[in-house]
Amino acid sequence: MSYFIKLGLVLLIITAIASGILAYVNDLTKDKIAENKVKAEELARIEVLPGTAKFDKQSVILPPVQAEPNPLKKQVAEGPLEFVYYSGLDTEGNLTGYTFVASQYGYSSEVKTMVGVDTAMNIIKIKVIEQAETPGLGANAATDVFRQRFEKKQISELKVDKDGGEIVSLTGATITSRAVTNSIAAGLQILTDAVGKEEER
Amino acid sequence: MRLFQEFTKGFIKENPVFIMALGLCPTLAVTSSVQNAIGMGLAATFVLVCSNIFISLLKGLIPGKIRIPCFIVVIASFVTIVDMVMYAYTPEIHKSLGLFIPLIVVNCIILGRAEAFASKNGVIPSIMDGLGMGLGFTLALIVIASIREILGAGQWLGMNVMPAAYIKSPMLIAILAPGAFIIMGLLMGLINQMKKKQGA
């Protein structure tokens, strides 16, 4: 009997020490990690909206109807659905355009795309920032060739060619292409509405 | 001399992938490109050496009956620390290796070497064993990934090595999951055949 108590105690001590060390390292690194995440997102924003010196964070609360198809699925569980976008300003304070993150489930993963649009809501550039699609097929969505297909496109053209749109889909990866295209179109629609409302005010 | 043997045995004679068939899950998952293979191999080697050091130091303190949970706690904490420190201080490297680090916890080569070697040997031989096994694992990954990337994408380490016509419509199956099984099976068979001939 006492032997088993001893085993339990040894295991308890080892796991206690391990979790103590982990808690300490986590405390040490968590601020730095959060900072890096913000920095990486900032870099992606600058890439899709070149010539911008400053980004202003803005957001709109979505009415429940617009929640589907929903470009920010993850936030459903976190309360009211918020669509976050950034308006970019150059060094003289002129509006350069807007950026937002579009996200939709593709073939095997959530595909997140950073999108930059100019003030007339034409796409400047896109960048796939997170995906785990099939290598060799869907994963090609992150390549420059596919990204360039979105440049200068308007919302009316944002459909894959199989759905009668202007975006040439990736060979053998229509589902991934569709996820990227449709999530951008949905996000762009919300953005257009939000910016329009603001101008009326 | 014995130390040197502990180091070299992982390359061919006791290669973790081809001979011992350990760590097949990460092997199948990351060998779709040579770059991924090198990243995973080196990250696993680093963790393997460190966990071997810790386990060989702790071996006197851990009762035999609960050694496996203890090993897993040590390995998992170690991997998590590496992950957090890299994310905080070397975000660039973390970006390219980040995907593989959590996978290392479930890499049974690490647990296998802790159980079969480090828990029975001293620190120095354990380091050599970890280094050799880790590099052997890396080597195996690179061989499989080279074949898959050249056949499946017409590229090697991101450089085009096949004619443009091939790259346009490559043998896609090689880069998909079934291709990994087929190529790994063929390589294992080839090595077994070679071993048989050598033995006879």
C-alpha cells in the first residue's frame, strides 16, 4: 500500500515541478508572444496596403442576418458578432484604403486571408495568412500566382470561374479557391456597407 | 570507439524510420517538401538530445513502474518550453518550424530512445545516441521528401529541377498521403533487400 502512495507522490512531485516551470516560462514569454503576433499582423497589413503609415482600427457590429455566410466564424461564440477592419492613412493623413481579415473553412482547414482594398473598394492585394490545405493542391492558394488573380478585382467579379465569376480557381482545388474568394466577397460587402454608413453620418 | 558507434548506428543500421519504423506519423505528414523535412528533422534532433540528457540524469530518481508517464511529462514540458521561448525570441524561425514543434511531443522516437537507451545509460552516450538517432531521422525524412517533391511538384528545395512541361502536370499522387505510404514502403523494402544481401 505505502509503495503505491510513494509512486503517486513521485509522480505528483515531477508534474508539480514541470507545471511550475511551465507557468514561469509562460509568464516570461506571453507578453513578448502577444507583441510578436500584433507585429506579424501589422506587417501583413502593410504588405496588402502599400504606402500606408498608420492604421486605425475600426469595427461594426453585424446584424444577425449578415452573420451567415460569416467571414469571422470564430467570433460567434465570443458574443456579438463584430467585423474588424482597419483604415489606412499615409504620412499626410490621406486615406489609402482598408484592410480586413477574411476567413472561411476550406477543404481541410480554416483559410484566413488578409485583404487590402483601395478607397473605391477594388482589391489591391491579398495574402493568405493561415491555412493547412492539401499540399500540392489547396496549399497553392498561398502562392503568388493565385494571389495575383485577385488584384484590381471588384466585388462583382469575386466568384470562382465555375460559379460564373472572374477568379480562375486552382487546379484540383475548387473548394479552397471558393473559400478564399467567397470569404473575401462577404467581407468586402460588409466593409462597403460599413464605410457607406459612416459617410452618410 | 563505442561512443562513435552509438552515434553512427542511427544512420542506417538502426535507422528510426526505415528499420525501427518509429515516428511514422510525423514522417508521413511533413515529407511533402524537403524544406519541411529538414525543419522537422532538426527540431526533433534538438529535443531528442535534450530529453535524452534529462532522462539519463533523472533515471535514478524515477521508479520503474511510473517511468513512462514521467518521461512523457519531461518531454512534453521540454517541447512546450522550446515552443514558447522560440515564439517569443526568434519569431522568424518559429514561423517556419512552429508547425512541427507540437508534433514532436507525439513523436515516438523521443519516447522510444528515452525508454530503450537514456534510461539505461549515462549522459555522454545518451547525447551521442540522441544526436545519431536525430540525424538518422532527418536523413530518412530528406530522402523520402526528395523523392516526393521531385515526383510530385517537379521541385527540390523549392527549385525547379524538372522540365516545365512536367511541373505543369506533375505526378500529384507522390505529394499526397497515399504517395507517402507507397514511397516509404518501397524504400523500406529496398533497405531490407540490401540488408539481406549483405547478411548472406
